[in-house]
Amino acid sequence: MRTLIKNSHILTMDAKRTEYSDGYIIIEDDEILGIGSYVHFSKQETDFDEVIDAHQTIAIPGMVNTHTHIGMVPFRSLGDDYPDRLRRFLFPLEKACMTKELAYHSGKYAIAEMQMAGITTFADMYYFEDALAQATDEMKSRAILGETVVDFPTCDAPKSHGGIGYAEEFIPKWLDHELITPAIAPHAPNTNHSQALKKAAALSEKYNIPMTMHVAEMDYEMNYFSEKYNATPIEFLQSIGVLSTRFIAAHCIHVSDHDLQILKQEGVGVAHCIGANTKSAKGVAPIKDMLNLAIPVGLGTDGPSSGNTLDLFTQMKLVANFHKTALHDRTAFPAKEILAMATIEGAKVLNMANEIGSLEVGKKADIVLVETKSVNMFPIFDPYAALVYSANASNVQDVFINGTTIVRDKQLVNYDLMDLRSNLTIEMAHFSKKAKELA
């Protein structure tokens, strides 16, 4: 299958940040075969199976969501303003109501939301990851899927740290999938014993797969390690030997200069979840300091219960607004740098930059076309600024994942969104009843 996309303003996000104001992209099967200015296009359009005139669009690489919990759509808008939401609502409802079927239908709905927002790759941490892998496979998204490990019985594991056993079966099953990478995901340093963390790291090393974890996110997490170990969580994780280039650290809000040196030394990537972090009043992570040290930093939505939206356009605006304010510097985090965090830098965090994150010959054909006809997209003096400051998820027009058209003219190609919502609503009946009782 050969597809030609023409007449789009292409932002490649390659190392030189090459642009083509009247560009073309050639897709052959799952890869980008050619890219450049249409003025220099020398082939015959009749040679292609499909020709897409992308006039009045901006083409960007598929966006990369470095941290989320796709099984948690049922929790969205529940108890958002309560002080201890995690223990009052999330943990009890997960234990009482979360099932494989509910996670599956939540996963499909969440993936649809991300696809329609231009997210082609995501890194997930939740329970029932085998069911979520099935949902991801059916939706044809690219993903890293990590089974949660935590020090108490959960909805998919009857014993503490049962996620280890679950992962030992889950990981080999999905190792050779074209789009899915299985992973291991300890919940946090303070919700796992050191031996469980070491076992998780051993699985990561054995199968050469990612290990992802919430790190330096909570005040009580910081107090726990300070009082018990006279260390930060990151210092503790290094001391037990679980950090590596495969490690994806979500949040990293409360980090010291020494922590940053450790992250750089160990080659750890950081998932920056500005929306969830600031909504919960946890703080603003020192991302500028991380970038100055060349620590890979990508953007994450966190779960639909934490940040409420599953799109990176929202996150890009929040990155600009919060960090410029925190630094008292309007010039900090220019739009081009923020878009990089949503694309190529996110791919680096996930160790996938050789395949995705930029539009280059030989890379996978994960491509997003953003329309510029809507009222909020005029005029455009700088396409990067338009994407970061003006655009929103509703401006995503077409989405290609691995060369396959997933979204066309703002509609899912293979699914009806209302059917996905209806299926999830039916599966949520018990959950919704229990949620109202807790509220």
C-alpha cells in the first residue's frame, strides 16, 4: 500500500527541525518512504494507491503520551476537589469494582480519545494489562503497557505485590507484538518493598522491557524516605540498583540537584504530567533544569481521573503557562521546544526514537494532520506557536498509525465513538452505583 500526502505544512521534528511549507510524505506499508517539498516531487500520482490533498493542514509526528492509566476513565470527574481522593475514592473503588471487562472497555474508550487527539503512542500503568493489551491491539495504537505492582491486594492480584506474578505471564505473551511493548510498573517507591522493586527490575532486565513508576510525586513519599533512609526516593532507587535507561520516571516533582545528576547518570527518562501535578497542587517539576542536563523529558496526561483530559494539546499549553510563570520568564520554553516534548522527546523517554517521534525516511508512519480552517487557527504566523497556544484536540483531522488510517476527517475509521461509550456505560453500572455511595 502506497499513500501520498501532499500540500501540507510539515514540521518534521527531526534533529534540524526541518520544515516544508508545501510538503509531501510518501507512506509505503508501515514506513515513511519519502518526504520533502512538493516543488521537488518527481513521481507520478498515479503510482499511489491513495493520494490525500492535505491543503490547509499542519503535519506533525504522532504525539507520544509518556504516562497514563487508560483503565481509569470511569473515575473521571469523581471527587476531583477532595483532599485525599486517592484513598477515599480510587483505591476502594478499584478493589471493589474494577474488573477485566471494565478495564477493557475503559481502555478502548481512552485510546479512542487519544487517537482523535493525535496521540499515536502511549505508556500505560494499570491493572488487568492483558485486557488493556487486547484493547490496544484492537484499536491499533502503539503502546507500552505496564502491569502495576503494589504492596497490598488489588483487583487483579489477591496478594501483596501480586503484579509480579501477573507480569511474569503477561510479558512473554506480548513480547513479539508489532505495536505493543509489555512492561513492569511498580506503583511508587513507598508502596513497594525493596525486594519487590528488585524483582521488577530483574524482569525489566531479563526481557529488555521498560520499567515505569511514579517517583518523587507526593509530599508524604518524600517524608517517608527522608525519615526512614535519610535519602530522597531517587537516591533510594539508585541505592538498590533499579534505575537504568529502561526506567521511565513519572512526575519527578520534588527532586534535588543530586537527584537530577542521578537521573542523568542512569539515563532515566522523565514523564512530565503538568496537568495532573498542578490540578492536585503537588507542584511544578524543575523541567528546565532537567533539559539543561540533557535528561529526556516527555509529556504525559496521567490518567483520565488525574488530569481529566487525554490530549497533549492541553498539556502543551499548561507547560507554557506554568513554567513561564514559575521561572518569571516569558521566553522560557518556546513553542518549538514544547512541541518536541510532545513528539520526539517523548519518543526518547520511551526509548523509541529510532522508530517514531519525527517524520523521517525509514521511521514508522505515525502521522497527524492538524487542520487550520477552524476559527481558532487563524491567522498563523508561526505553526509551532499555533499548535501550542491556539490549537486543541478538536483540530486533529487525520491520524495514521503504522501507516494505517485511524482517524479520517475527525472521525474514527474502525469504530463508532458512541458505541464505545455505550459499551463502557453498561459495564460501569456497578461502579457508578458504588461511586455515588462514597460521594
